[in-house]
Amino acid sequence: MTLSFLKDRTFIRELLTIAIPISFQQLINASLNMIDVIMVGQLGETSIAALGLSNQVFFVFILILFGLTSGMAIFTAQFWGKQELEPIRKVLGMSLLVATFVATFFTLAATLMPETVLGLYTNDAEVIELGSSYLRIVGFTYIPVAIATAYIAVLRSVQLIRLTVVATIAALVFKTILGYGLIFGIAGLPALGVRGAAIGTASGWTLELVLLLILVYTQKTPLAANPLTFFFFDLPFFGRVLKTALPAVANEMFWSLGITTYNAIYAHIGTDSIAAINVNATIEELGFVVFIGLGNACAVLVGNRIGAGQKDEAYEIVRRVIIMGVLFAVGVGAVIILTRELVVGLYDLSPSGENNVRGLLMVMACTLWIRMFNFSTFIGAFRAGGDTRFALLMEICSIWLIGVPAAYIGAFVLHLPVYYVYLMVMLEEFSKSFVSLWRFRSRKWIHDLVNT
């Protein structure tokens, strides 16, 4: 393994120009999400569990949106490499239509039958009652979230990252401040607890969309056109885009359902277990911010290079990002191990809950590097290169043939503590890495979608 590419200032500058804003955006998001959990955590483990399980619905929703919009952004990134603007706007229109359709389904589920949805995760009546009050409020803003997600994906693919950063960070700060006031009844606001967190979150998501649209048009971006023109596209082109995007949607859907299955298993181990999982998830999100930036920057650059006909350079970009990411992940894992006790002290947990958090953080820290490798190959290579069907097959097999059975055996057959069950789940990441490495080195993942 050689690190000589670190002297390539042009590459490093181009990569970091995209990666740093995305990472910073993710850092603020993760930090404020952690603050939300800490604030709600002062209300006890039941509130933490209710918030965490309610957010599982949003988790499935946002991952399906991510699969859809990032799948379609494969085309916008490659068209940007060719410097063709009109097709980019058409793809955005397709993304908006399908994303809104998906959001409508989730809105109906969250607002009309939240008890039924949460009942899939837990049989704790108090958790279901608290979580339902949260879902009924945030569910009304799923459509604005879908529209914003479609715009963000396209803006990233054409390297207009800063606009998304400004809108998202402003919305997150507003959401956190309002949520704090409404959770605890600060500055004359009513103390609404979990419902206060929901109102703050819903308000923040709505503000994000408003700010995005203002910036898109005031900054005269390539998307600053009559929105009605986005939806005049021919069906054959729509079919081409869907053929590539739908496997990415299915990929995220099967993956998110796998993750929610894991969380349902964790929740059945005990309320203190799912509370610990939610604490671990906030730290995990915080630790992964740099890798999300690198992976998404890699995807943009790879798509641009493929669209410009530079396939060898696209391969080399992924190779370099993998090396950088894995090395950095080892360092981040070490920091997490060293700060475990500090994290535990931030939450009002039972002794068993504290022990669970310690174990989960250790497992997460030690496996972060392998997850970074898989993230880089999936997002930076396979999806950016249009190899979505292979990625879908690998995701389904690793989660449903290895991860879910391992979690079930660990929890219900061996009756292991939650952190050992979590460790067994990581078997799917290790198995996936071997196949990912083979596929990456074969270069079969590189597909030119716009020059054919």
C-alpha cells in the first residue's frame, strides 16, 4: 500500500472541496442529534427508547429516499461531467415525483396508525404511547423532507455542496433550540417532553426545504429554472433512469429493513438494551461523519470522471479514498474507546444500561474500519459507477443470510447481552468486504450511462 498520492495536491484539493462541507454538515447533524438524545435522555430510558424507535420509521424512510435520489444522481453526476444541464433538470423532476409518492405512503402510516407501526418493534405500552405522539407530529413533514432530499442529491452531484450545508445547518440549529425550549418548557414555552422534540424536528425539516429553494434561485444555480419544465421528460429516458435507480432503492430498503429488524431484536432483549443501542447510534453517527464526506465526495468525482470518459481515473479515485478512509477509521475507533466513560456519564441510564453502552461502543470502535471500507466501495464505487444491481444482490445476501440470522441466534437462542448480539451482526460486514474487494478490483462496476 502506497501513500504517495497524498502528495497529489490537485486530487486532495478537489476531494476535500467536496468532502469537508459534507462532513461538516454531517458533523452538525450528528452532534445536534446527540444533543436531542441527551435532552430526551433526561426524561429517562423509556423516553430514549420511544424517541429511538420512532426514529426507526424515519430511518427506513430516509434510506429509501437516499437510495432513490442517489441512484438518480448517478445520472446527474455523469451529465455534469459532460456539462449538459437540461437532462440534469429532467432527472431532478423524476426524483421529485417518485420521492413525493414514497413520502405520502410514510406520512399516512406515521399519522394514521403509529401504534401499529411501533408495535412491530416493541410491546412496551408506555414506549408505544410516547413514540406515537412523536410520530403523529413529525409524519406531516415527510413530504418536505422528500423534496429537500431530492434537491440535495442533485446539488451535491453538480458540486454545489455549500448551499446544502447552509440550509441544513441553519435548520438543525433552529430545530435544536426550539426542541430544547419545548422539551423542558424554557423561555415561557410549554414543557411538552417528547412531543416538544417532535415539534422542533418537524419545524426544522420544513425550514430546511424553504431555505434550500431560496438559495437555489437567489444564487442562480443550474436548477434555478421554471419547476414545471422539470417534469417534461420522455418515458424511455425515465425508464433508463429507473432501471438504474430502483436497485439502489431496493438496496436501501432491504438494508433499512434489516437494520430495523436488528433493532426489533435488540428491543425484545429489553428496554435498557434498545436505549443503549440508541445512545451507541448517536456516537456512531458522530464517528462516521468524516467517512460520509469522503464516500460522497468519492461518488461525485467518480460519476463526473465516468461521464467525461476517464474510467481509469475513476478507479484510482476510489482506491485512494479507501486507503485514506480505512486509516482514519482506525484512529477514530481509538478515540471512541478512550472516551467511553465520558459518553456513559452523559445519560441517565440504569447500571445495566451503562454496561451495555460500554460494550456496544467497544464493538463499534473496533469494527469501524471495515464498515468504512464497505461504505467506500458501495457508495463511492458501485453506486457511483451504476453497478446498482450487483450492490443490491450483495446487500440482500449479507444482511438476510448472515446478519439477521446471527442476531436472532445471539438474542433468542444463546440469550447473549446486546453488545455480543451486536458483535454477531458485524459478521455480515466482514463477509461483505471480501466480495466488495473482488468486485472493485475487477472494474466491472464502471458503467458509462450517458455516452451510449
